[in-house]
Amino acid sequence: MARKIKEKMNHISDTAKSTLNPLTVDLLSNKEALINGCRGIIEYSDCDVKVNCGSLIIAFEGSDLSIKALSVEEITVKGEILKIEFSNC
């Protein structure tokens, strides 16, 4: 499991280097994710959040999820995050 996460994080890092505004995802346990470099919210409910990050979509699954917009390109997803999935647009 840790290997898959590391591979996905390496992919995110490579993708971020190729954009003007690098993508970063900071996790605080499974309770909070700070996404910097996002371009919009695709889907939002209390159990699913999908965020457009340019060439990537980041999907969060969990319970009691909420979004706090910190700026145009930075959001925080809070709640009990059970799964994070990265996919290409």
C-alpha cells in the first residue's frame, strides 16, 4: 500500500513540475487535506469530493467531508478521509 502511495505521489510531483502553479497535497492524518494548485471542484457531497488539479483529478471518499476555500487555488477537505484516488483528466 505504501509503495502505491509513493508511486502516485511521485507522479503528482512530476506533474506539478510541469505546470506554472505546482500542485501540493498536505495531509493531516486522515482528517484534513490541503490542496494547493487546484482549478475547481468537480463533485462535492458529504462522502465524495472530486477536485480538478489541471492534468489530474483528486477524488476523496469518506464521511462528514466538507470543503473550505482558502483562496482561488487552495482548498481544504475536512472530515474522515478513507480513500484518496488520483486520475488523469
